[in-house]
Amino acid sequence: MANAAYSAYPSSAHAGASLCIDLGAIRRNYRLLCRQAGKATCAAVLKADAYSLGAGRIAPVLEQDGCRHFFVAHLDEGIALRRCLAARSEIFVLHGPPPGAEQECIEHGLIPVLNSLQQVAGWRKLCHRLGRRLAAVIQVDTGMSRMGLAPDEAELLLLYQSSLNAIDLRYLMSHLACADLPTHSMNEMQLRRFLTLRSRFPAMPASLANSSGIFLGGPYQFDLVRPGAALYGLAPIAGEANPMHPVVTLQGKIIQTRTIGAGNCVGYGMTYRAAGKRVIATVAIGYADGWMRSMSNRGMAFIDGICAPIVGTVSMDSITLDVSGINEGRLLPGTMVELLGPHQSVDAVAAHSGTIGYEILTSLGNRFHRTYRDVSAACEEAPYGEAVSSL
Ligand SMILES: *Cc1c(COP(=O)(O)O)cnc(C)c1O
């Protein structure tokens, strides 16, 4: 059993890195997405603890801004989120109820997304048992082959229209596989399939678009859009200028520096050998914090806006930077260096590590000193006040 007395979650300036989440930027992103979504209602996707940024802090901010539709992946995420939101706000559970857990959805005021005939049958049974038409969303698979009813299963369901009437079906939903690539033919193909299926469920509101899908334009927006990534500042369209406001600032602390001569190596496996005299700074963030090992000899940090490349392999708790040429006075132990911020976006780091911004965000660890900043105000708690304000 976990020992409740053990908590290494840093609450102070002792932390090796600090993560600041700009709630004001999330609010501005939500407003931008609402405008972009035209007549569609804009929901918010808060699964995986709002992509690791803190659903409990973010949900009330979005609710304050008029958001009334929230999506999570798991039932338990919905149960936790329910405590942070007003009763009138609707929480949708993307994976639907695990078999036998239908009743829990109702007890916690959650609306399941039904992805299979089995889930539909389970929900219908509960409706009969409670004598109520209970709200649910029905997902159809339009080509991603991941979740939702296959088209023939949807047809089968329609044969039993009367039993479907037992459920208060709120939305017909599907999900796009290639929405971040606007010219990909899959987008139109999925749209066509979705429209065909939708014609079989007349008058039912529909939802197709994630963040990127919103930017594919009006035909993709239907009645409800479901952005996650763009709320948190990630670029919705691959290779295009990012219209979203950056949300995350991550700074790591220099804990040691040294000068090495030509021929000396840095880090595990000796993957970096200095060609000449080099100044190396060790920063207290590593792959255990989500700073991916694939950034070994590839990624970088910024000190006063100057690029300091990562040299050697990323360790569990530290990285090593080549800081040669940077003023010694800026390298004192305790100095914070920029890992995510104005000089380096989440998407840029993802590109260096061979992954996507989603994975960078959701990998962010829990050893950081986390702060939340709102609108233009300073961080609520600012242990590194100087460093934060200097960005
Ligand atoms: C995660 C998810 C979203 C949000 O996607 P983003 O690309 O982060 O906007 C929307 N719908 C479904 C079904 C999802 O799984």
C-alpha cells in the first residue's frame, strides 16, 4: 500500500524544475476556438488530467467562460471532474461505461459515449430498469477503426429503432484520423461516411471535429466541436503558423557547471566527446520528468534567449547542456533555464524528440513545482519570480 506520509511532490523552490500553466492563455484559446467554430458549440477535452496540465484547475476556468460540455476518456476521470464543475455542466465519458458500471455514470451525473452494441444494450437496460430516458452519445466509426459502431452495426441498431428510443441520444459522434493534414483525402472520406450515417439518424445533433477538425471549416463543425490540444496551445494544423496562445512555461534549474577539455566525454555511454574546451551545465530535469531520452544530443534549452544544446544522453534526473560562450554570471547554480517558453514551443520540442506535442504534454512529470498564472497577472505562487518575469 502507498505510504501516505511519503510525498515527494515539490511545493517549494527546492524543485529541480518549475512548470507554469497560463490559465489566461487557455481562456483566450477557448474563445478563439469558439469563434473559429462558428455556430457549433465548443466543448473542452480534459482527458488525461487535461493533457497533464491539471483538469481540476482548468475546468472551472473554462466553465466560467461559458463552456458547458466537457470530455474525459475514463469513467474515473469523469467522477473526479464532476467535483470541480457545476451540475448544469455536462461531462461526457469517451470510453463509455465498463460493463456493469452503467449505474455509476448516473450516480455521478456523467454522460457516456456508447461505442459498441454491447454498450448500447447495457445503457438501454439501465434506462428500462430506472424507467428513464438517460442521456448518452453514440459514436460511429468512419474510418479510424478504433472506437465506435461500424456502419453495419449502426444499421443493425436502426432496425431496433424503438429500443433506441428508450435512450436520450444527445449526439451522433465520430472522430477524424488525419485532421491535422488539411489536404489529406481521409478527411473528406470520413466526412462523407459521417453524413451518410447521420442521414439515418435524422434530427440528431452531431459532433465530428477535434482541434484540427475545427480548422477544416464549416462542413466539419456540425453542432459540437471537441478541442483538446489547441486549448493547451498546440498547433492545430501541421506545418502552418500556430494561431493558439502558448500555455506552458517549463524551466529547469542549473545544479552544477564544469569546464572540460578536448577529448572528454559527457554522460552515459559517452555519446558526446568534446572537440575542444567546453563549459557544461547540468540541469535538474530528465526523462523521469518527461524530458524525453530521444532528445539526447538533439534537444536544447535557452538561457537569456541563447540556445544551449543538450550534449550527451538525457539521464533520469538531469540533462547536460553545452553553455560555452554564455556569460558565467548567468550560469550560477540555481539559475533557471528555459525548456518550454517563448524561445521553444511544445511542438518544437516534440519535433526534436521525434514525437508529437500531445506526448510532450502528457509526459510532463509530477516532480515540478507547478504554478498557475491567470490573465496578465503574475503566477499565483512565484517561487522563481525573477526568472518567470524575465521571460
Ligand atoms: C482526444 C480526443 C479529442 C480531442 O482531440 P485534440 O486533437 O486534442 O483536439 C476529441 N475527440 C476524441 C474522440 C478524442 O479522443
